[in-house]
Amino acid sequence: MTKFMIYLFILTLLSPIAAQSDTGQSFFGRVQVERDASGGLKRVYLKNRQRFSEKNIVQNFVDDILAAQEKIKSANSTSVLKMAGESKDWPLGSREMVEQSLVFLKEYDLKPVLDDPSVRNAMEYLVQQAESEGHDFRVLAVPDNPSYFNANEQAMKIAMQALDLVKLAVGNSYGVNVAIFVIRTLFDMILERRTFFQNYILYHFDKYGPEKFGITRVEANKITSSVFESRIAWWDFWERNYAKINWDQYGQGKYVDFLVQAEKRKNSGNSEVSKWGEKHGFAFHSGEVGSLNKVLNLVNPWSVVSDKLSVGYDFSNTSRIRYERTLFYLLQMAIRLAPVPLVSTVFDFFMESMYIPQRQMEGVLFGYFEDAGLNKEANIVVRQSINPFLLMEAPAK
């Protein structure tokens, strides 16, 4: 299927007929569309649904990490490594680092580091700042400002202030390395919540058309451009300049790329899938892998070095993905426990490629399940993100 044909397919999905549906109400409970006095679209943001204090959110986050470490400590190392993936799927050198990391994870206790008052204060500070009215971490799109998400100086200051709270306070070197990693990734999780719910918006636009939500197609194109502007790397000047010049269609082109990618992967004759099932939003599709029914991510592969399909939902074992992702996160923490830190950018890049792009894209799958009234499945998608800022937004159990 050509990119042009897929673009025509999108226009069909955004037709007025689709906009007449009575469903899609979950969107209005989560997303606010703000207009100025003249009716112009000012911004789109995530409604505040916080139900827990900073202390509770941080405590739950830490409890999950420590519980996972105890589970791994009592598990057979071979089975743990198998859970992380087959050796042929790992780049040269990474397997050895994972094995070493697993040794540290079994020998050392993370509790003293994560319970340190300075580390707790820094984590609680990040949660508090993420929900502060003085910051715009809940903004999902600003359709008439092609540079909005590039102006992140204030956001970075928040992260640095949190790091300053722990750098001099934690007494041992491995504790400092672990604490800094946790604070950095926790700040990244604030930003990942934005990406998750941007994909949630794209799901609803794809299914119902923007008119369903009181948004014109021109406005929807600009919202989509703002969504993808937020994902441009800070150093990618040429891409940022291209987005500004082509603002009215920039996001739509990027979105079509997603569809092309998904279509290619589904039709590639992938031997993993014996039978395809239903479509679950524009990025996911159920399918049988062996005898197991899974929802497969057609946009983000298993890792940066493997084009195998990643799994967005496993009907046979709904806790497996959460366990795997917690393991990956713990292995990244544990490698920082070495007396002489073994951390490498390549190792982190590989480990993160196995779960971070996937959990961001699962905003589409969350939207699908919530839209279908499947709150249990929607909650599982949020739980497997291991992101406390997404857990704040989850539907009631």
C-alpha cells in the first residue's frame, strides 16, 4: 500500500459519518480542549485526575521496585536471563553486562538507597513539580506554536534541582549512581506521560475523526504537528526547521509514516504470527503467536537491534510484560552498583529500546481498551508501563 493510498484511508476515517458515533466519550473525561475568547484553539491538555499524594505515589513506585528485586533474588538466574530475551537478540557485549548486573542485583540491597531521605525528597519534589500549576507538563499540544516544546529550559532546571538534592547527600558512590539514575528516569517518565496521552489523542482522531470532539480537520492537523514537534530531539535543528516550514501538514506526514510502518510489518509474512485477529487502534493488532493470543505492536520492534514484533498485551499472562520491564529497569540500576561503574551509553540505549518506545505507543492501546469499556485491560496497560505518572491517570479498578 502506497503512502498516498494510506493518506486517503485516513481521510476516510476522519469522515463526518465516523463523527456521528455515540462512543468515544472517554476522551472528554481525560482531555481538555482550550479555546481563546475568539474561539481559536489555544492548547490541548490532560485533565488533572491526581488522587494520591506525592508520598503515596513515590512509596508505591519504590515498593514495586523492591518487590521486583526480591522476586529476582529468589529466582533462578538462567530463567531471569531467558525472560530478558534470547542471547541471539542481544548486541555484542550487552549479554555480559546483563549477567554482571544480575549478580549485583542479587548481592546488593536497593532499599537503603531508595529509602534515603534525600532520594525520597528528590522523588517527591519531581512529583510535586509535575503537578504544579506553574509548569505545563500536562500540555499535550499547542497547535499554533511550532516551537512550544523546544523551550524546555525550565523543565530541565526542575530535573537538575532534584539531582542536586541527592548528589551530596548519599554517602556511597554506588548509591549516588543509582539515585541519579532513578531521578533522571523519573523525570523522563513525566515527559513520557505526555507522549502516552498524545498517542491516546491520535487513537481517537483515527477512530472517530476530530469533528467528534469539536475540532476541525485543519486544527487537528496542527495538533498532530505539535504532537510530533514535541518528539524532535533538541539537537535536530534541521528537522525542527522543516516542521516550522511545513507546520500545517508536518504531523500528518509523520502519522502516515506510522501507518506505513505498521502496514509493512503486518504484511511482511512474519513467521512469529500464525493468525491475525482484530485491529486494536492504528498501531496494534491481535494475533496468535504459537498457541498464545497477544496484542502485537506494529510500530515499535522488540529492540533497536531486532525487528521481531514487540508485545503490547499478553492475554495468557497479563503480568509478564510488567515483570519484564521492571527487570530491564532494575538491570539498568544494578549495573550502577559496581564498585567501578560499568555503565555505558550503548547498554542503556539498548535496554531502553526494549520497553520505553513500546510503553509510550501503548497510549493507543490504552485508548482502545478504555473506549471499549475494558477497564481491567486498560489498567493492566498502565501497570505494565511501570510509570507512576501514568498510574495517577488510570481508570478506577
